[in-house]
Amino acid sequence: MPKKRKLPDDLLMIAAPEHDANMLYATRFPAPDAFVFLRLHKRKIVLVSDLELGRARDQAEVHRVVSVMRLQKALKKAGVKRPTLSHIVAAVCRKARVKRLTVPSNFPYGMALALRRKGLRLFPKADPFFEDRVVKEPEELRAIEQSQRHTEEAVERAIHVIRRSKIRGNRLYYDGEVVTSESIRRVINVSLMENECVASDTIVACGKDGCDPHCTGSGPFKPNQTIIMDVFPRSTRTRYFADMTRTVVKGRATEAQKCLYAAVLQGQHYAFERIKDGADGKKIHAGIVKLFDSMGYKTGPKNGKMVGFFHGTGHGVGLDIHESPSIGIRGTKLATGHVVTVEPGLYYPGIGGVRLEDMVLVGEKGCRNLTKAPKFLEVP
């Protein structure tokens, strides 16, 4: 087997922290537009426009903040007629006597070609680009837990509306209005905004909609059907995500729904008992699939749709809603300090969909559940 090539210690990223968690992690500067980050000889440097210069100097957790405009003027004086960003990056690296740089795997291709023409060698690295990002520091954990508390409050408000709604025929009514996926999603999202969190694609799916795990749901709620609420907001203050799913039935659950719920709850506890430092996410996921099979909940296509458990058991949560590590068919090893979701689900049209999701902190000998929201199926 060929020897694995060691990547350069010097790093380069060009991205907008608002959309790139690695850039936000490296600089802690939540800018909406892309700028340059370099780590040269273990010193962090950012190159920003004059528009962001003052804010970057106040907020960015780096060793040096440099004006792109000033560097452009210096290059013009040196004889470069139209200095581009690639000229600037190459000049900074040349001054630092750096020729080899590690870049993220999603590094802009056009920029990579321009920099290579200027003598720089770039080596792409897949995520996690920063290994330390996967292990959460105490401050990061506090941010995640705070986002989680706001998530729980939002779901609690939604369940309050569902609980106080009245069943009339085949509809639910609250304050004289029909209860819909859209109205409950509004309750959740408004609650989150009041707590400085923003959620996109919040899932509030009733009945057959809930049998498609990524269907956000639409239309009126019906009594005695499963309602899946999957909420994954980001704090606008700390930029850290949370993630939680609850499934309820307004009215009376059928025996089939109760059995489905009990199976998913058992699958969650199976994972809780096995998540710890060194555990294999792939094996944990396979164990839950096997457990569901033994209960008669087979996974596979039926009448043109997938039924059973056909998504991963969990994923990392932090500055991204989906990040390393993974608990699934391509699961990875878990380590102390990882924050992961545990979200098994079962989906059978005619019965409904059930998913339960908590976030846990991986420890040396087990895991700690970061989610405090109760679990119950029926909402009378």
C-alpha cells in the first residue's frame, strides 16, 4: 500500500463564514461575503475588503488583519497592472516563503488554477478540514445546549397549540382556525426567532407526509394520525445549531402506531447504551436495523416507496447541522467530546411515520443526553 502523503501545515481558504462553517471556525468572524484566510507558519492572517476591515480587526480571532486594497496598491507600485486576488495571495505566500498549501476539498477551481500558475502547490483535504472542530469545547457545548433549549421551547409551544385544538370531523381547529402544517411551523419559527434562532425547512408533517422523512409537510392536520416535528435551528448569536424531533398523535393512537412508536423508542435506547468513546457508528446503526427487523419492521421498497428505517441513525451537530461524525451505513468512530444526534425512525404508509431525535454528548464510558424535552405519543 502506498504511503499516505502528509499534507502541508500551511492552510488557505477563500469563503464566506455565513455559508462555510470551516471559515467561521477558523476566524470566528461572521461576515456575509467571502474573504481570504491563511495560516502561515502557524499564524492566522485574513485579507479583507476595506468595508470589513474595522469589524474584522475587532472580531476576528486571528493574528493579523490586512486590507486587500492596500495590498493591491503595493502590487501596482511593484509593476502589476491589474492585481487580482490570486496575485495578492501569491504575493503574501511568497513573502512568507510558502509554496505548498492545504485547501478544503470545495476550494474554488478557478482560483486554484490561477494560484498554481503563480507557483503555489495546493493539496485538497476532505472534511473534517479542522479535526479539532469535531470535538466540542465547553464554550461550544454551552452554545449547542442553549440552542437546544430554545428548540425545546418552540416545540413545546407547538404541542400546546395541538393539545388545545378541537377535533371536528376530520380536522383540528384552534381558536376557530384549521390547524395546518404551515400554522404549526409558524408557531415554531416565531418562537425560535424570539430567542435569536433561525430555522429553515422545519419539518411539520402529518399522516402520509410524515412517511417521507424530508417532506416538510403541508395542509390540514387530521386527528389520530402521527405528526412529526423535526426542528433544527441555528443561533444567530453563537451560530451553533441544535436538532430535535418529536412525534405525536392528536386524539387516540392506533395499536399499530403505538407499536411503531415503542419500537423507535427502543431503537433510540439501543443507541444510547452503546454510544461511547471508540464506538463504531456503522455497527450501532446496523444493530438498530437488525433490531427493527427482529420486530417485524423490515426495510425496503413497497408499492414504489421505501418503508421501514431507510436513513441514518445520527450525525454530528455544531457550526453545521450535518457534520462529522456519522452514525449510519458509512458510520465513523465516535470519540469523547463529539455531539451527535440519535434519530431512528420507521415509516409505513397507512400507519404513519415515527421519528424521535435527541442530541447526546459522547463520553469516555457512555453518553449524556443534551435533550430535556419529554417523549409521549398521544396528545389528548
